[in-house]
Amino acid sequence: MVSMILLASFFLFTAAGFPIAVALGISTLVGLMLQPNVPLVLVAQRMFTAMDSFPLMALPLFLLAGALMGVGGISRRIINLSAALVGHITGGLAHVSILASMIFAGISGSAVADTAGIGGIMIPSMIEKKYPRQYAAAVTAAASTIGVIIPPSIPMVICGAMVSVSVGGMFLGGVVPGVIIGLALMAVAYYYARREGYARYKRASLKEILAAFRSAFWAVTMPVAIVGGIVGGVFTPTEAGAVAVLYALVIGTLVYKELTFKDIVRALWDSALSSAKILFIIGTASLFAWLLTADGFPQLVGRALLSTTKNPTVMMFIISGILLVVGTFMESIAALILLMPVLFPISQQLGIDSVYFGVIVVIALAIGLVTPPVGVCLYVATDISRLPLGATSRALVPFIAVMMGTLILFLLVPDLILALPRLLMR
């Protein structure tokens, strides 16, 4: 009974335009008022407990590292390297945007930061070169979802903190899917470029490629150092976040010499705001999930799903479908916190590998970042391109279709996710 009222209240407040975190918090208060024996002081206690987690300390650290890299001249160097490598392919700037997003994903851990950091440069550049405005926004938004798949990944850190899945394993598990999704998006961009006759750059010489690589060297080696340190047992994911911040400070101030005190203050402010928003969502979503769990909702859903099938592959298809639907109307971090306690026990009962499950969850929810009405990356790209939401959404359809196709591929071939973790984490 309480679960139904909770869910109905949440959908009502969300439909009324309340922010996700506020809708979750108010809905939980409604649920608690129906249980007079539960003191309201539990609201503060549960929210604080949810945020008081050592693994979650990695979240603001990775956000700060990404922000420092973004204002320290890193984005421009990554784009220059991408242009030297793939700018000569038909539809050049679209491929540059996708590859730059893949590289930047290894720095920020955030799809939104990816959209803003790369999109802020690439969308105006593509429009200037006569690419359709909606196409430029769609390519950038779709590519930015790789930001939470290629390590480091903030959703993977949250997932690991919630259900004790190896964060290092998920980081490794996201590498191959991230590259495959990037290549698939490039294939779509190539098709449209050939059909519409979009421009491309002149092929860069070997000398120009080497010069671009030397300029971006410290940026592109950061993900290798971070993931390698975690896998090698040198530091934990949380300590890796601190290393990433130090790395970004040293590179930005001493190597590239473009990171000023004013830039550092701005990066601290931006990352603090982003961290506060995410942690508020984590707090209210955890409170909401706790009340659902106390009412037996996860067990009810688990019994319903397990009565449908005991086949692990079929179950993963069902779970992915649920995540794709939820991702269209709920922010991905809130969805992750609400659904993992419900869905993860089901996966364990069927013997599904926890790293594989975690990566699939992140990929499915990443698609929701570019689907209306709550696609955060979609909104950022639309804002940069100054387009109506509907125009960008329509241009995104083929890219979303291809991303769903890759998700099906990963569901059918788990080794694409598990090969690297098995090889490097024996």
C-alpha cells in the first residue's frame, strides 16, 4: 500500500515539473506520514547515511579533475588530436566530435561534462562549417553518453558503492563497449555525411599527427594511469579521484601553463555545485528506496520477474527494457539508486556476473541521457545549439537506434564486457 502511494506521489510531482530530487523527497515524506510510528528525524539520518560513504568521495574528486582539465586547455588539445586522426574521413567534424568525446570520457567520468566540454567547442564549429544545427547537437549529445561508459565513470562508482560490485572491474568492463559504441556512432555519422555531402578536413601528415599527440599526451595518458593504478592495486577508486585532481593541477599549471588561479576557483565552484546536486539526489533517492524496501516492494518485483523467466539472458533483456523506459523520465543517478536494490538481487539469484550486470545497467541508463523528456545531455546540447528540443530529439533518433543495437550486442555477447576484467583482474 505504502509503495503504491510512494510511486504515485513521485509520478505526480514529477509530472507537475518538480526536480527529481525534490519529487523523491516530498514523496518520501508523504509515505512516512502514513506510518506514524516512524519518526521524521529518520529523513535526515537516512539521507546523511546514504551520502556518508568513502567510495562516494570519488564523485566530487572526479568531477573536480574533469573541471580542471576542461578549463586548463585540455578540451582544445583533445579536439586537435581528434581532428588530426579522423578529420579527413567523410563527415570530418562529426567524427572529430565523437572521438574527442571518447577521449574526454577518460578524464571527466561525466556525460554532462563531456557534452559541455566538447559540445561548447564542436557544436559552434560544426555550425560554422555549414553542418545542420540539429545534426551537430545530435552527434555531440549521443557521443557524450560514452562519458559514463569509458572509465572513469561516476555512475560506476555509485553502483560499486551501493551493491559492492568491483569498481575497477566495471571500469575495465566499460572500455570495449565504449569503443564499440563510439565506432557505431561514427558509422551513422559517415552514412549521413556521404548522403548529404558534409565537409571534411584535409588528411593530416604524420608530422602533424605526432605534433597533436605530443600536445595532448598528458591528457590522453591520464585514463591509463588512473585505471592502471586501480587495477594494479596501487590505489582505490576514491584515492584515484585524488590522484586525478593532483594530476590535472600539475598538468594544467606546470606543463600546459594555462590553468590560472581564477580557473581553479571556477573549477572548484562548478564541481562543488555538481557534487551537491548529485549527492542531494543520492540522499533523497536512497531515502525513497529505503521506504520501498521496508514495504517489501523489491521482493514483490523480484518474485514477479523471476516468475516470468529463469533464463539469465532473457532476464537481462527484460531488465534492460525496464531501464530504458525508466531512463526516459528519470535522471540516471536517481534511477540507479532506486533500481539497483531491486534488480541486483535478481541478477545474483540467476548467477549473472555482477560486473557484467553493472556495466549493462550503466549503458542502458546512459541511453536515457539523450532521450526526452529528461535527457540531461540532450538539454545541454540543445541549449548550446539554441534549438527547440523537438528538433534535436528528431535528429537523435538514428543515433539512439544504433546505441540500442549495441546494447543488444552486449546482452548477447557478455564477453565483450568481461574479457578485459577477466584478463587483467585474475
